[in-house]
Amino acid sequence: MVHKFPTYFLFLTCIFITQIPTAGSATTYDSTVAPEFAIVTNNVLYIYSSPNVDDSLLTATVIYLGDDQWQLSIQAKRLITDVIFPWQSKRKPLDNNISDDIFYYPFQTGQSEKATNRNIDWTWFNLTYPGGCFAPLVVMADDRKARIVAAVNWPPRKVSPMYAAQRMVLKYEGENISAGSSITYRALISEVEGDASVGRVPWQLALDKYRAWLDSKMPPVKYPDWMQKAEGFFNVQLQNRPVFSPDDINMRWSQWKELLPWILFWGQMSDYAGGCCTLEQNIHPRYGTGLVKFVKEAVLNGYYAAYYSAPYYGTSAQDPPRLLDTPEGLEWLMSWINKNRNEYFANAFLVDVLGAAYWGNPEIVRKLFDGFRIPENSAIEWSVDIYPAANILSGSLCGRLNNGVCEGGPNKTPENSISTTFIRFGRYLLGDRLVFLGQSNTDWRFWGPENNYWTERQAFLLGAKFDAITPNSFLLDIKNERDKVSWWKRNPRYLDIKDISNIPFGVEVRRFIDKNSVDLFVIDNWDERQGLSFYFKGRQVHIPSRKISIIDLGTVGVEQNTENRAIKSQLHQLYPNPLDISLANRTIKIGFSIPHPEHIILKVYNVLGKEVKTLLNKQINAGEFTEQFDMNNLPSGVYFFSLLTRNFNHVRKAVLIR
């Protein structure tokens, strides 16, 4: 069956809305049914629900390839400008309750948006891959289930992942398939089930499907030995220095050379306050010969030095970007890289905006990472899954600014925010990549002691190297923890909280696995609480009482959670349903069991980690217990109930809705 609509149907609610289920209704997801597809020709959108089509516009088939992959083959009979595959005419919620559904999207290093915030038909959110998106996919998930739609074309091609109102589609814009031409598209469409409470996080299980496909196409990314060992780079923002003084720069860097053996200069093209990133390949006269001399000496002494460079991103509509799949665009970038290398003595390279925007045919751009055109001693801004390079992710914590306020930041999570940055999404997908995180872009807002070193702590948790404009002693604390386990020699891969459960409230734990398949746990216990633990695959792991620590399971024993510990201290019940504490009943019952006499503490915290009330703090006997808590005077929001014993901490979440 084919439906015909004007192209604004892609973006606006229109008359077809009356044929689509409302927000409260659920359409059963059936992975055995071929997905719909749509085309645009002569500015009209045609939607096809049959897997076999032969009409005046095209001949097309949709077939199942196995491994949750589908292929659309089209032979055009008329010029087709755009293709959308898969398409969704009907909403497909995960279940009958969308209040806990979250869209996860590959913008910057990841962002999330609650499904309830984009619940109007055809109000799509979309960006272009590669560049605006680091992977050609979108995920919708709750704590039990996730669905992923991803483009799995090889060679890869330009595509826009789109989501709105329980729909996820992939739009290939500007295809311009001429009459008589044929083309194919492949999509991964999969639904997975998990349980976030035991570390089987549905959005991660969904990403595993795409990563398995990506690994079948791309070999592991290899990095230079010096970059693998370094803790990061010393970031010199020349355009922010009223006076250029090589001696002053050397004095500041000399304190950190062993930690940060790479010095990276921004704004060498600009005068003071002239901007970091102007399209000028020559060093500004104000730096005379001093800057080049400084770099030459650093390189001769065994260090690494880089200047800013970028593709030609354009200055106006009259001076547009020059794509890297054109001779003009490639010549510009290579000219800049070669000037920095051959005239200015750089032996390392920053290529700005390369992962942040679309620069032409993805396969052509991917092949530029051959070690010569884009040297192996390079880092690019942001990530793209098919670009084998180190990535500068600074700015992914704060994200976009709304009236001067960061979209992301401390205490913001997908569950407690309408929309927020979510760097763990991209880091999980590309967990084996070398990444830098620090003060560039807007993440300086969370740097340093006045911010409890929040940016630095996130770099620690994410296994990132440092982008440091103003290094501090806390970086040495992180290095010391990493050195204890020979961190960088082991090439650890980020696995987030996979298979981890019962993480105490106020503590952050991340899992890594090294090249020998040994598990490492990076822990932020900022309040230095004692007697805490978490569980990994059913085994208890004790948390050090230090602010930051790394546990190496190759050298540390782990207590087994055997049958005789099956009845453990636990907070097992919140009643009524914690996701619907309604106006009618705001008294919540907290049920818990204690296997033997001990001292317990039962507290309530708000989403910022501030204690609301202590319900119990005393020695009690073994047994089953129930406490009540009146939430009538509390504002709407997320609350956490924490049961703490000598060896156990269990947390349950409640959402108060007024």
C-alpha cells in the first residue's frame, strides 16, 4: 500500500494524524514484519507499507538479511530526491507507559530527551551523520527494554537519524536517484530486553547490536605509543594571552611536562582576543619567531607540539565550506597540515571541527586517515565512529548553552532531565577509542577545586585523557591511581556499568576491561564513605573509602554472593508504584529485610543528593520491616530511599508527581 503526502508531512502534524494511534495507545512491535519505507519525488512524499512494489515511480523490495538487518533495493523510474528507510507511519511505544521512555541520540558525545517531551507527531529531531551525529542511529529505552534503528550501509553514507512521538526513522536526503538507476539501503532494527537494576542496561544492549556490526567492518583503531602513554595535552590558548611570552609558557608547562608531554597551541593565527579558530594558515606576526622556536625546541627534546588546523568551514553563504571530497577542500586542509609540519615544526596535529560537521562522502573522508594525509599523531574534535583517530570531547559535559546555562552538568541525568547531555552514551559505543576531556569549549565551567573537580572526575570515570588549560594537583591524584594498575599499558575499554548492580547512592562506578579481559572498576566516592560495596555479576565488591580509586579484579579478591547469602539486607519494596506517587496518596511504604541483627540507616535524599529525612538510625533485629514516609509536603521530583548497613547499601527511586 502506498500513501501520498506533501513533503511537509515529514515535519508537521497534518491530516494523516487522525489515522495514527494517540500518545496513550500502544502498537505491538513485530520484528518479523518488513519495515515501511518512503521516497520523495517532485516534492511529494510517498509511503510504502508493502515489501514488494512495482508502480510508476519505482520497483522496490524489502528483504530480511538476518541479525536484525533489513535491506531496501530500489530501481527508480522517475527522479527520486530523498529516501526514508525505515519509515514509521504508526507510533511504536516500548509499552503502554511512555513516562519512563527516553530517546538517546548521537549528538556530540551523546544526549537524551524524554519521550514525553517530543510527543507530537512529526516534530522530528534530526542531525546529519557523519558530523552532527557520531553514529547513524537512534535508541529509545526504559529500564527494561530498548529499540534501536541504525543505518548499516558499507561503504557508509550520509544519513539523518530522526525521532519523534515513539517513531525512529533514517532519512537519506539529496540522493537524487535518476530514472533507471538502482540503489540499496540497509538498516538494523532491533528490540532488546534487559534490567538496568542488575547492570543489563537496555540502551547499552541496543548499542551492542550496532557495535557488533561496526566491528565486522572496521579493524580496531591503533594509536601511536606516545599518545597511548600520555595523560593528555597542555592547552595553550594564545588568543587569550594579552602578552605572548615563550618564557612564561615554558615556565607553566615545565611543571606538567611529564604528565602532559603534548603541548597544543590554539589561536596562533590571531592577535590577542582575535579568536581561536580563524581560517588563516600563517602564524600571526605578533608571535614573531618565538613561537616556532619554542615548538622546534620542544620537538628536539622529545616532546610533542601541535597547532590549530581545520577544514575550510566557510565564513558566509557567499564563502561556503569546502568539502573534503572535493579537490579544493582537500587541498586546503593538506596545505594547513603541511605548513604546520614543514614550516612550523609540528610533530602532532589538531584537526578542529572534523568530527563536528559533514565534510563530504563518508568513505572518502574515512580513507584520509591513512597516516599521511591526516597524520597518525592527530586528534580531531568530536567523534565519528568510522574515523580512526583520537577524539577531543571537551564540551560534551556542558553541551549547548540555553541563556548561558549548560544543557548538561552535575546531577543531570536522562531520568531527571527533560533533555541533557549524556556522554556515557557515546563513550560506551566507542569505548576503545582514545579521548580527551577537559577545559576546551564550555567544560571549563566545571573544572577546578571551586567545582569539586567535576570535569576532571568525569575524565577519570570515562577513562579520558586531559585537555588542560590550567592543570591542577588533582590530575596527579588521578595519574597516581592509574599508575598503580599500569592503566594505559593495558588498553582498557570502557563498559560503563555493564553487569554492575547495587551501586550506593552518591557513588559512581564504571567498568573497564583490559586487553587480557581483566575487569577494572573506576570509582568516585567523593564523600569518602566507609563500608560500602556494589555487586558485579552477583559478587560483592568492596568500595575503598578514598575519593577516587581503581579496583583491579586481577589482583583483588571478590566476595562470592553464594546461596547462604541469598537473603541479604535489602530494600525490596516501595508502595504505591514509585513512578506514580499521585495526589490521592503521597504516603509511601518502605519494605526491607535484615538477615541478622545489625545497625541500619534508612534515609531519603533528593535528586541533588541532599538529605531530606532520616527515617531510621539504630540497631535492629533480623526480620522483615515496613516504614512509612509522608511525602505530602515535598515538591514534585525524583527522590531516593537509601538503606545502609555495615556491608550493604541499597537504593530505590521514587518519582513524586503532583
